[in-house]
Amino acid sequence: MTCFTTLGMILLGCASCAAEPAGAKPTDEAVHVVCHGRLLQGVVAIGGDTTGTTVSFDGMTWDLKLNDQLRQQLAGNELRQVTVTGQLRRVQAVERPYCVVDVEKLIERDPKAPKPKAEVTVTGTLALPASNTLPKSISVAGESWPIVWGTDSKLQAQAVALAGKTVVVHGTAEANTEGGSKKFPIFHIEQLQAK
Amino acid sequence: MLGRITIGCLILGMQLHWCDTVRAEKFRIATKPSQEKRLSPELDVLRHCNGRLMGFCKRGKPIIDVPKEQTNTLRSMALAVDESVPQVVDRPMRLLITYDQLAGKPTTATLQTAGLKAVEDYQHGSFLIVEPVETVSAQTVETLLNDEAVVHAAPDYVMSVPSNQTFRMVEATADTETPTDPLWSYLWGMKNINANKVWRTHRDASKVIVAVIDTGVDYTHPDLKNNIWTKNGSHGYDFFDDDNQPMDEQGHGTHCAGTIAAEGNNGAGVVGVCWKAQIMAMRFLGPDGSGSTADAVKCIDWAVANGAHVLSNSWAGPENSVELAAAITRAEQKGVLFVAAAGNTVNTGNNNDTNPYYPAAFANANMITVGAIDVNNAAGTFTHYGKISVDIGAPGVGIVSSMPNNRYAQLDGTSMAAPHVAGAAALVWAKAFATPAQTPAQMTRVRDLILQNARPVPALQNLWGYSSPARVPGGVLDLAFMVEATPDPTTPTPQPPVTRRFIERRAVIDPTRLR
């Protein structure tokens, strides 16, 4: 009960952010995410390369950058399962590269509720492959994120046509299991449109 | 970024090498016959041993994979320059692509795009052996640069040795300022803190237990295994997985342990501040290098309860924790020294006095908080600082030390600076007290000797070193105070002849950063 009371408090604290619908398309190059997972506070890391708060889900752990208001509201609360909305970026720290979500909204979620995959909406530039093949990455503000395409031939054809162009893509974020890496996610693209 | 640039330089250098006529230096090398493939951490260029060693040179200078220091080593290993050795011909030039185990390995797609094909995946050494399908192009460089998994790429040089010679025995030097550890020339930090001058008389801290509270330690590493604490078959504890096997799955803790007490003068790898000590392996940071404060507290309490004298802590976080502060206080009351890394922030650093990171910013009397300096005694561009909350500086840029699976690597960070102080504390403790014990009096004495004898560096005086009990503004760790003018002739010097030998693992070292 206490936790769900906190939910209201946090939602109030982010009223302006909450007005933005989930999955909204950002105007500039960015990786907009909505993810659901276990919150952990008091995190430490080698060399201090952490924000101190993380969310873990589906084999991935992302650090959370909270504004002062959110930080104060979270302090002392034992939130476990949360839904986080924000902008995802990479941090090339001195000793430990990691992903950070600049949190816009954080709400508690019912741990018994079905947990959807993390959704991403990416505005960026599709990589231009050497030949007439599917782009394998999307560049967002200078960072290259790996992407994979489904079996939808129409989507694939569209992707080939838009290679090298600025686009908005939508899909899910999953652990990059190729080679055992869990540092950075891979985006499974389901929708694509030219920007 | 630097790593990426390095890869680019390496590969571009490689391209030049392939395009131009290359003069080759040739050496014969003394070694024993073997059918094995042998790799050497001393020589990034070596791989095959079938009768001849060849180090390539460009315009009279070694190309990028044979930096000056390595060439000297190569020369020292060579019996003579032998111009009669025939050229290596008709052999496809290969590349070795070292990959980051955590980031995975270059994919088949990457190799195809780069115009390369895999010949062998040497997983034990974490590198791929590849061959160009046609010619190496800018596309090869770009593709490898864009693959996060690629740590290092270099030509796979052909090396071979005569089959009828034996290892050349190299006497361990009587001058213990220069140990036989082959990567010694890269350990600028040991010279900076004057550890090598102390080693003439003091290098054994085998009665001192140093707990490395980190990602665990590879306690089977050849350079560490003789300096690992053991009790009832255990070498520490793993609070990440909650078992008694604190094996390092990340590498960070093993690197820290090597700086503290990699075995000295053993003819392999690196040497720690202490040639002998007891490393207690504590794990609470997972494979991604992060962990919970709660598990850190458990590590501290466990290490203290099991006799550790010094706790080396190369981790931090921005959130204060009452529980963590209490654990450090418990250690303080028992007389255990707590060495903490100040923390890193890329390019800017951070003032821990005004924007604290923990445990670095705690003010316990048993704490020494350490910032990082580079080879020029300048502050690391990333190091956290604080006149009150940071006590001392130590080497933390370009630090070569041990990594899991008998590898070695060069890392930056205050994480590398703290182990220099932890190792120094162990050495000081062993010298100051014949019977090291967990007592506040001994701990305080060791702490004061470290802090009061810091070497003041004017350029650092606004960064740290203003808090009691030792006010040495801009102080840097310096063990020169332990140097004794005349070595005690009665002290036996255990220096059996050792063999200069090849080590069958490739050093994960970026040679260009070692110059």
C-alpha cells in the first residue's frame, strides 16, 4: 500500500512529463525508451562509474539519471518493480561503459502484471551499408546502436530504401546476446518512417 | 575513444606496412625445442615458433607493434642478428583481433564486411586469427573501428626458433631494483612511488593480508597464485553469487590485485608493490562492474572478521549509505585500514568535497582516499579530487597489471591508484611491525607513515591532502622514506636462477599506449 501511495506522489512530481504519451516521437535525434523492471538504489561500481540507481530487466541493466525531485521522492521508498520513461544514451566512462536513462517519468508497477518488452522509439540516421542490404545500425547523436529487422518484407524494402537517411523507428530493446554482450542493447525494429 | 584511435593507428600502420617495402630485422633466439605455439607478453609480435624469429621494421624503426622497449627486450633475447635468415614468403599475412570478452567478439558479418575471414578463434586468449580475403582497405579499418568488440588489431607476425637449442637461462639480477618480470619496463608507477628502491631491502609482506573488495580475483593467475590468501581451502568470499569461490569474471579485481602483490622476480608478467603478500579475494561487483552497497558491507565485515589488515576498495557510488559508513567504522575500531579510490568522471573529474562519492568521501580515521596521477605527476584528467575528502595521489593512468586467464592489460582510473596505496600500506605494515595485527595503533601508524611521507607536487596542491592527520597538499605516494642506505647483508635474498621464458598467453596490451 505504501508503495502504491508513493506511485501517486511520483506521478505528481512528474506531471509535466506524464502529459507526454508513451512512445511519443521525439523531435531531435534520440532514443526514447519505456522499460519495465526491477529498481535498485545504492548501486556502486568500479571507479564510481554509476548513477547509483539502476533498472534491470530481460538480462539488461541500465543506470537511471534522476532529477533532484525524483531522487528525493525515491529516497527511503522501497520500490521494486517500476516503469521508466526517458531518453537512453551511452556513457563511455573511464573504467566501465554503461547505458543511462535520463528519466522523465518513473512509476511503480504491479509485479504480478504481465511485463511487456522495453519499447524504443529512435530518431536517427540509418547506416548506409556497402551494398543494397539492410542497415545494421542507426546513428543517434553520434552513437551507433545495432538494429535488426523482422521478416516483414515490406519493412525490409523500406529500410533499404531509407538507408543513409534520417528516420524514426519503433521497436523493442533486447539484450545483445551475440558474443555474450550485455553492455548495450540491440533494437528489434517493427515500424519505420522517414523523418 | 583512445582505444578506437589506437586501433585505427594500428591498422593504418599495418596498411602502410603491407603496401611498402619493409625491411626486416632478424634475430635468432635461444629457446628450447617445442612443437607448441608459444605467445609472449614481452613481444606482441610473436606467435609461431618453428625456427626463426622475425621482427619487422619500417624505415629503420620498429613499426607500431614493436615499440622501442619491446625491441630492446627482443634484442636481449637474441643471440645475434642473423642476416642469413631467409625472408618469410608465400604465407598469407594474418591479423590478430583481440576482442573484449564482455562485449562479445567480432561477428561473422563484421569480418565479411571488413573483407576478412576467420582462421581460428583462440578463445583462451580472446583473439581471432583472421586472413584478408583480398586486400585490406579503408573499409576494413572502418568496419573494425565500428565494432565495439574489437579491442586491438595487429598483424600476426611470423616467429620461429631453432629446434636444437635450449632455453637461455637468465640469472635473476642481483640488483632487485630491476626485477626479472618481463613487463617491468611498463610499470612506471612502481618507479614513481620509489617502490623499486625499497625492494633492495623490503619487498616481503607475506604476513599482511590485503582484501581486494571488487569483482573477485583470478586466484589461479600465475603471477598471483603464490600470493593468495587461503583458509580452509577458500581464498575469500563471493557475495555476488553467495559462494566461496570469488573468481573474477570481469577483470578489474585481478588488475588491482596485481598492482598490490603480483609475485616479484618470477620472470613472468608484472610485479606488485609487494613481491609477497596475502591477497584475499572478495567479490561483490558483477560481470558488468556494478554491485550493491549491501553486498559491499558484507565484504567489508567478512574481510575484517577473517583477518584482513588492509581493504583495497576501487569502487564508488554517488549515494550515501549509513550501513556502509557503519561497516567502515567497524573496520576502524578493529584497526583495519580502508583504502578507497576517489572515483572518476571523464574529462572533468569531480570535487568530492562538494559533490561527494562514497565511500571515498567518508571521513573515518582508517581511510586513505586516493586520486590518480599520470607519468608526469599531473592529475589524471578524470580523477576526483577534494582538499578535504581526498588524501593522496598515486599512479592511475596507463597502469599495466594482471588480468584473468594469464593475461595482462593496461587500464586507467583511480581504481588503479588505490591499489598502489594498498600495496604500499602492506609493505609499510610489514616493515613497521614484525607481527602485523589488526590493532588501531598499528593501523594508525601505517596510515600516518603513508600520508606524512607523501611527496608534495606543487601542481597538485589545490586538489588534495589538506585533512588531518597528515597535511601534505598535493601529496603523492612515495615509499622513499623506507629506503635504507645500506642493505642488511644478513638478509637473505631469495633469487634463484629463473628462466626467461615465453608465456603461452597473449598480453592484452595496446603497445602504442605503452610508449
